[in-house]
Amino acid sequence: VIKGFSTPKAMYRALWENNGKIVVFDDADGAFKDPNAANILKGALDSSDPRYISWMTEKRGGDDDLPTRFEFTGRVIFISNLSIQQFPAAILSRAVHVDLTLTLEEKIERIEHVFNVMGMEPGMDDVLSLIKENAPKFKELSVRTAVMLMNIRKAEPDDKMFRRMSLYHATT
């Protein structure tokens, strides 16, 4: 699993070192913006058999154990918050994509489910009530948002102040 930023060479290395495995890129959206990284990904996702990935660059000093070319036999999974329209067409055409965008109601349902799995803590009902009443106003609604509101609730026993602070953080 590779989370966050990855240079093209680091991506190439990760694919080489994990060849034959499933490589997961989580929130590594910068890879789509870098043409070199995108070309490496296109090689990894190509529909031809066999698939070859190349890193054809002059080596400058020091030892570099990476081959300039290898057959890639693994699989790649991308987890991203980007909309499908933000992905390069060349990547999309080589990939199976699943859009897991949730409606506002589905997000609230998901938060309730996570809270129930966690076990009801004092204040959770207040947080869920606040979310249900104000969800359309939130700049982002996610489990992380709910956890942030839960932390505010734990720190602020006064209901009026809790609501005020929560709405400020969730809507600005």
C-alpha cells in the first residue's frame, strides 16, 4: 500500500519490488498529474500480454539496482477522492473503475453504522442529531467529520456551545 505522494521513480521501484502482487495506491493522485508517472501507470495497466514497464534514463552516480525494463505481472488498485472526470482518459481506458460516491443520505447512514459498530458513547446521539439537522450545510460530510464533532462534544459539555463550535468547524 502506497499512500500519498510518489515520484515516478519511486512508483517504478514499488511496481518492480512488488511485481506479481497487488499494489494499492491510496490518495496518490499526484501520479496522474505527472506525465512520467502516468506513462509508468499506463504500462502497468496495459491490456497487452505481456506488459512491460520501462525506466529508460541515464544513471547518474551511485548504484541503481533497478532494471531499465521489466515484465509487470501484478495488479494495481487506486483509491482516490478525485471524480472520474479528473482522471486522465489514457488511465481510465486501461482500468476498471468503480465510483463509490455516496449521496448525503448514504453518508449519514454510513456514519450511523460506524458509530453503532464503535458502541454508543455519551454524546454520540447529540452528534448524530446535529449531523442530520445540518448535513446540507457541511463543507464535507464523512466519518472523519463525525469523529471531529464527537471530539468537540467530549470537550464541550454545554449543548449550546457544542452546537455552535461544531457548526463553525463543519461549515467554514
